[in-house]
Amino acid sequence: MKMLKNILSNNKNRKILVMPVGLSGSGKTTLYKELSKDFDIQLISFDRLRIDIFRKETGKTDYREAFKYISQKKIKLLPIAKDIFRKTKKNIIYIDNTNLKKKSRNKFLCMADDFLKIAVFFEPDIKECIKRQFVKDRDKTVPPSVILQQKENLEPPEFDEFDIIIKKRLKNGKNSSDNWNFKRIR
């Protein structure tokens, strides 16, 4: 994380898009929470959008119920997320979603021509991601079958999409700052 913080600090006057790519339970939201302690970041989280809409309409906050509700009502989250993207005054935007496929990532990357585009690739560790679903204080859980399907759908980020790709590996069940790798082409 130190490397990513350095990149953000050294590019304060630029628009920056940070897009984590990883399975549920890999550490994407935790990364955002850590970064937001030091930087003013616009979070675009599809999970949070689901909960916020569900809470406004029902007064409830259960994630599974919210997911079902949004699906049943056919509420489209992408236009809401894109509107937040367009309207933010913040220089750093963090797209907190699995962002597994190039096609889904492009829905935001195509809006960020003048941005420094950073991918944080959480290399898959199926066992650890599944294990994390059963942590006591987890706000949402994803069934193991869904995580396995996510692994099948995963398309690692490439340099034709991003300016910077940082690879993150789990070490002893934790995301360790010692395991960040960095590449830059532009």
C-alpha cells in the first residue's frame, strides 16, 4: 500500500482512477478504507449503492435482502454510479467492485481519458477469499460457488487499459504491503 500511497501523493494535481480487480473477500474495500484515511477519495461502491437504495425504500440494511430487492425491482446501478463519477469534484475516484472483466472495467475507463488509471490486481487466493466470508464482523457474505464463478470470469488487468498495474498477493492470509509490484508504461 505504501507504493500506491506514494503514487497518489505524487500526483495530487491529477485526476486519478483507482480500480481494484479481485474476487469477493480479496481486500478491495479494506484497501479503500486504508487509503481514505490519508486521501479525499470519491468512493463508487455498487454494494453501498444497493444498501443505500434499499435503506431509503425499506428502512432495512441487510445486504442479501438488498441484493434481491435491487434485482427484483430491476434497478440499474450503473447509471447512478456513472452520474456520481461525472459529478464528483474529487481528484481520486475509487471504483469498489470486483471489476473482473475488461468489458465491465471499460464502462468507467472510457470516461477517464484524462485520468491516471491505476489497477490494483488482487491475485486470486480462492481458499482465503472463501475463508474471509465467514469472518464474524463481515458486512456481507458471498457463497463459495459465487467466488468460484468469479475466478472463472476473472480477466487480469492489462496495460492497454491502465497506466499503472499494482499486483497484490496474499501472504499468510493477509494482504501484505511487502507484496506490491509496480509497472508503468506511460
